[in-house]
Amino acid sequence: MVKIAPYGTWTSPIAAADAAAAGGGLHWVDLHAGRAWWAEGRPAEGGRVALVREGRDLLPPPWNVRNRVHEYGGRPWVVLDTADGPRVAFTNWDDQRVYLFDPDAARPDPVPITDAPARHHGVRYADLTAGPAGTEVWCVRETVTGDKRTDIRRDLVAIPVDGSAPRVLAASHHFMTGPRLSPDGTRFAWIGWDHPNMPWDGTELCVADVGSSEHRVVAGGPQEAVCQVEWDGPDLLALTDPDGWWNLFRITPDGTKTNLAPCEEELGGPMWRLGNRWFAPLGGGRHLVLRSGALAVLDERTGTVTDVDNDLPVWGAHLATHDGIVVSSAAGPREEAAVVRLDLSTGELTRLTEPPAALPPADYLPVPAERVFTGPDGQDVPAYVYPPTNPDYAGPDDERPPYVVHVHGGPTGRSAPVLDVDIAYLTSRGIGVVAVNYGGSTGYGRAFRERLRGQWGVVDVNDCAAVAQALADEGTADPTRLGIRGGSAGGWTSAASMTSVKTYRCGMVAFPILDLRGWTGDGGETHDFESRYVEGLVGPWPQAADLYAERSPSHRVDRLAGPVLLLQGLEDEICPPEQADRFVAALDGTGIHHAYLTFEGEQHGFRKAESIIAALEAELSFYGQVFGFTPPDVPVLPLRR
């Protein structure tokens, strides 16, 4: 029998521990010798990343297959076909060195093939690929050259598997992806870009002869962003956007460029991490692609992109194919990301990883409604609405549920219609969630993405507020109990919203940007990769210094619309704790309710089970205290004033 109870007080079988168990993530799926490999986050093991082949762990703890190039990391492993059989090269988090081991040995004994750096994490490697004849690993090397967070040099290097000294392949740009060797071994290609561009603004596709110090640019430019390149015989295949949409192009040796299927569809994505694969050649002029996350086949002969029928609408950008078989990660509204194998000839889909054992029945999991709202400038604002969902409860007839706007951690990112146990933790207790793809989000073309140029803290804030207000106006949400939550850039939008609009009663702000001045290269409070990002999002530095101060939440504490909860990892190099520390210091004594939780051993985003549990339970208690309900079975979060 369904019980009538106030929203927020519902009892749920989804515990914070379930969200922690599901929070590790699946990364860098690939195929080798017909077998599926992937990296898998393990919150219960201190957040380490394990390397898995066909469901079997290849390396025991404490090996952690992860790196910190660009601080977001890149592809951390590759299988080499050496004269002695297959060998795996991987980066280990603890020392950032590259190691080699035999995956078929009864007890793998990884051996380092790069030197120990002189300073902790002083040399990092990412986007590992196979060099010629399995004798070398080709990759990006990132070297710390000084004490500032922006003191970084990058090279493309070849690392011999015998442990001898790496050699530099190229150093064309300040930022580069891992090199791709041509099938005949004579040429290699890579993508490079320089400050102040981000890789979704403008990049260059470079080609050089092996052994040469000269290269030529064959695609890309200041307003064109190449995001992936692969060889197809003597030709290059590249995802790039000269016409405003990431489409697939063929580039012949004489430089001829052909768009293989012109369409106003995003077949690529933003290079937040190095080594993503949004497309994979199938042979015969056919290519597997992701159409805004959905699996599709591009046919060169007909110039068409056709969806592949399957029951998982969102696929990860690590496509790998062999003989008509594709492996990747994929997810759906009621199914977390799993590693899957799909036979394109039969349509048979096999899940290679199991969902968490504690996941509740589907009736407790919200199915998001895809909607398009109208922003304040008349622009469409896509969003996914996750209603309160619990088969055991309903709210009183005279009560509308509280709703929380979820802001993705872009700003050049995207929310997708897939199961997020963090969101289900809230919705199963009677709190609605709406995930907003505000102007600047990816998946909708360059013009939509560039709505945020010069307007960070304005367009994102206004789009989110418009969606929240629309839900209130139509009677879906309680207008007096609206909140906003986000991490990283989502934390910025959450804090900027709480200090500039009156739509929300409260905000959860996790590992945020709070002071734009500190996020410049001069400010020294962020890492090299994003140290010039704000110049495109807000304005040139220092010419726009007044605008930086005006928009920064740290300069607007006196305008807070209500209570805030801040969550911060103490080892975060992307959004370091200095900014959150200052914000909270300014809040203390103001009379505004707030709480500040910090987490030892956590970087940007939380990976340890105990951190995820503590953060989620604190957030629920926070909403209860602000919105006026008592959530069962969670500790009361102490609030300061």
C-alpha cells in the first residue's frame, strides 16, 4: 500500500553506500586479440583504478592505473605485441612512471621503463599507444619545470620497452595528444594546440615523417577543433568542425579533405581527457560513430549516419572494433554504465560487467524526461527532469516536491539521460532533480557551445534559473524549495547562482571555482591546462579584471540568497582548497547557515567510498534543514553561521 508522506521524508532502499559502490566508473575500454580490456574505478579500494581483462583483474592493489597529465588524466595503458608476446605498458598513480608487465604471467611483476622523477609526480605520461613492432610506447610526456602550477612542458616521446632513455618525437605545441603511427610505419600524426585556446576552440592536426623534425598542418586552425585522428591505410580520418559540427573527414596524402557524411550532428566531443575515441573504422568505407552519444554507423558510399538498434542510448567515447564486434561502455536511464560487447551482424549485445549487487528494483530508479525549456534570451535550453520516484510513497495532494537543479561539471560538458545513483538517492526520497544542458554545453554544435564565450556566470546561471522557474510555474516543483547543486564548473555555476539570482533557497557547491582572478595564469590557483580558459569564458586578463571581480562569488558573499554546503578535496590541483577556504572564512559570522566538509586524500572529484558516502549524506541532511523536512537514517549535518 502506498504511504502518503511529505517529500524528502520517504524511506529508500538506496543508501549512500550504494552510490559509492557505483561511483568508480569504467574507463578506457579496448580490444586486443579479440578480448575486451578496461580500467575500472574502485571506491572500496581507496579509489584506485584497476586494469581488467574479460572480467579478471590483472594487477593487485596497490597498483593504480591512472595518471595526472592535464590533471584530468589520459589513456593510461596499452597492449604491445612484442617479440616475447603481449606486454602491457601502464602508468601508475603513485609515482607516475610507466611500467611493463606480462598479462599472462601467474603473478604479474611490473617493471618500470621510465626513470623515477626527481620531484613527486614531476614527470607524467598519458595517451599511451603502440610504437613500431612493439619495441616502444609512444605517448605524451608532461614535465614539471618549476614551482608554479603552470610551469609545465610537454613533448611527444617514444619510450623503449627495454628501459633506455625516451626520445622526443615532436614538441610542436604547448598541448599535444598521443602520436598515431601510420600502418606502413613511415609517418605519424597528432593533434596540438596552444594557449589561450582550449581543445574545443581550435586545434591543429599535424603530420610528420618518422625521424623528421619538420611537420605540416593538414586540418584545424584557430576556429576549428580536431578532436580525434586515426589512420585508414595511407589516409587520415579526423573528427573536426570547420562547419560548426564535429563531423568525420577523410584527408588524403595530397591534402584533399572530404566530409564523409555532412550533417548538423555532433560525432565528436570535447577533449577533457586524452585518448577518447568517438569513432572507429569498420572497413569497407563504414565507420562506427557516436551521434551525440548514441551508437551509429557512418557509410561513406551513401554519406549517411544510421543509428545502431540497441537498448542502451548512451555509449562511452572509447569505441573499439574488430571483425564486426564493438566494445565500449554504455548506459541507459535505469542502467549504470557497463562494459558491453555488440555483434553488429546479429545485434547480440552482451554485458561484460555486472551492475552493483545492491542496486534496488527498477521501480525506485527515476526515468528522466527529456525536455526543452526556453531561456531568457529565447534560446532553447535542453534538460532532463528526474521526478521523485518511489513505489512505496506519494506526496500529499497539497504539497509540491522540492527540486534541485543539477549542473554538470563542464562548462564544456553535458548531462546525459542515464542512471546516476547519486540522483536516485535524492529522487527516491522525494526530491526532484533536473539536469540542465545550459548554453556552453556540448552535443548541440559550436554555436550553442560558444553561447558561453564571455558570458560565464551569466548564460549558465540564467539558463539554469529559467528551467527551475519553469518547473515551479507549471506546478511540477515547489517554488519555495528550489536548490542548485554542482561540482567543479558546476560548483561555480551553483555559487554564482546563489550570489546573483533569487531563484534558489540553497546550494551545494563541490570543489568549485569561486575567484576568477585566482584561475588565471597570474593568479596561480589552477593548473596549466585551464589557466587561460577564463579568458574565453569571461574576457582577456588583465583588461577584464573588473569583470572577473564582479562575477566571482568570492566577491559577492554578502549577496548570498541562502545557505550553502561546500565540499572540497584537499589534494585538488584543478580547484585547490584555497578558494573554498577563503569563501568560508568570509561566510563565518555573517549569520548565513553553511557547512564546509574537506576530504583528505581526494583530488578533483571524490573517489573513495567513505568520501562519497559522507558527501551525499551531508547533502541530504542539508536539504532537509533548509527545506523543512527530516530525512530518516542520515546523520544531522552541523551548520555554521
